[in-house]
Amino acid sequence: MTVPDTMRAVRITAHGGTEVLEHTEVSVPRPGENEVLVRVSAVALNNTDLWTRQGAYGLPEDPDALAGWRGPIDFPRIQGADVAGEVVAVGDGVDAALIGTRVVVDPAIYDGDGPDAHPVGLMGSERDGGYAQYATAPSTHVHDVTGSPLVDEQLASLPTAYGTALGMIERGRLREGETALVSGASGGVGLAAVQLARAKGAHVIAISSGSKIEAVREAGAHEVMDRGGDVTQQLREVAPEGVDVVLDVVAGDLLTEGLPLVREGGRWVVAGALGGYAINVDVRRLYLHNIQIIGSSMHTRAHFEQLMDMARTAQIEPMVAKTYPLAEAAQAQDELERREHVGKILLRP
């Protein structure tokens, strides 16, 4: 296909509210050496979009500083980490046979070349992302999903939410037959964790709100507790012997109060702080019971390849809540922030 010179894109020009989202016409990026150009068919929204726009990540030396995922943002920045689409052009050093391939883009920027390298940057934060008609990506980051029965919106739902959830599960060494507790289970990462933990053969206990409990149960949770009640008491009732692994995007009081309910040798994996980043922990519960608290940020290359294998055969089917046109990115982010939905919200550039 012929690639145009300009495209529509949504970018942020500063940290702030949705008023900093600018729907505009910009030049189509050209793929550099070892890069490809992807025509974006769908891009999913994530909490990272909100927090990057707001500058809510802070800095190691100043937790209250305005910053993106891994530091200051180079404005203007096109948002959007989760891209599904078609390769339409390649840069030097890339096989032209990739053109026409249906792909999902791994949005992570890694600190090394190995399969277990750590993510230290993200599309839509440290480089331009997919809130646009076209986006560039390293050729090693595009994964061929041409034969997948999943629709583009489902494929675009996978990278950040499901990649993060799979990273939590793998780092937490969740095994078949173990009991897993999932917090924030109606959100993107939480719902992904429910589905993936169930696919692993775990007994899944989820925490959600009253209006979303049935949807979380339908996603695969064996038990769903209402976060509006006493969660620790509910957990004692549904899992009197405790849990093996906690997949947590909430932290805050949940970690403080729930840690004594983790079994001997259990693992508490944290990938978010919706409930607050400052916690109090009785360290005696850790060393006396060989419990581990594990930080988990997104996925590794190995995790992402595993996720793409699942996508190619539709072992996991993401739930799509709503799709917006690109021009309504601000409305889409507003809806995401209200957290009244179950499943992923997407844009169709």
C-alpha cells in the first residue's frame, strides 16, 4: 500500500488533564534502521496512559515530581502502548517479507538483548506510541499473529495488561493447583490475571466491586469478594488455609492487612499501587514464614513470546468494553478513569 506523508495522531503537549490531549495532523514517521512502520488498526488504553499524561510516576529522588513511566517526558509525545496492525514499510536491515504481516507490537524498551531483560521504557512514554494512524517499532518487537482468530481489538488488548499479568504470574512462580488472590480484578491487568491464572490451573480468588462481580466470575474466578466489605475477613472465610500467590495491583492497606493470610513460602507480587504506595509491613511475617514480596513491572521478551503463542491459538480471549474513534481519545480516557467498565477500552485510528 502507499504510505501517506501525514496522519492523524493524538499527543500530549504537557502533563495535565485531558485538555493536554491534542488531536492533530503530523508527519508519518519513517522506519529507521532495523525498524518497521505499522498501520495501526487498534490501540488499547491503559492506566499508564492516564498516569503518564498526569505525570503521576514521580522520580526516585522526588516521589511527588511530575514524570512519565521512567522519567521526564520529551513533549510532544504520542500516547498509546498497545498496538495491533499491519506492517506497511520496513527500514534498512529488515526483511521486506514482513510487509503485509498482521502484528502485535511489544511496547517495552528493554535494558538488554536477552530473553529475560528488564523493561525500562514504554511506547507512548519513552517513545511515540499508537494513538495514531501509523507507528514505528523495532523489527524485533513485532510479532506475527496473522493466523490468530482474535479480532484486532482483542489483540491490541494484550500487550500491557496481559503482558504485565503474565509477568506477575511467572515471577510469582504460580503453579497448577495453587490458590491465587487477584486484586483489582475488574481492571485491565486484574482481569488478565484472572484469566491467565485460571488457564494455569490455579484456584482463583478475586477482589472486585459489587456491580462487576459477575463479569469477573465469568472471566474465570472461582470466588469473587466484594471490595466494599471486609476483604480480609472474606478471605479468611473463602480460603481458611490462606493463599499461595497474591497478584496485586492495589497494594496499600491490602498488603498490610493481607500479608498474614499468605501461606508458608507464599509470594506477594506487586505491579501497581492503586490503594497507595506507602505501606507498613510486619517483617516478621516475611522471614518467619519464608514469604516473598516481589515487584513486577510488565513482562520480559520471553513472557511476551509466551503471550503471543497464546494469542495465535486464542487460548485467552480478552474482553472488549468499548471502542472509540481516535478523535475521542479524551472521552475514552475519561471513561477509563471512571472505572465503571469491565474489559478493555480501545481506539480505532
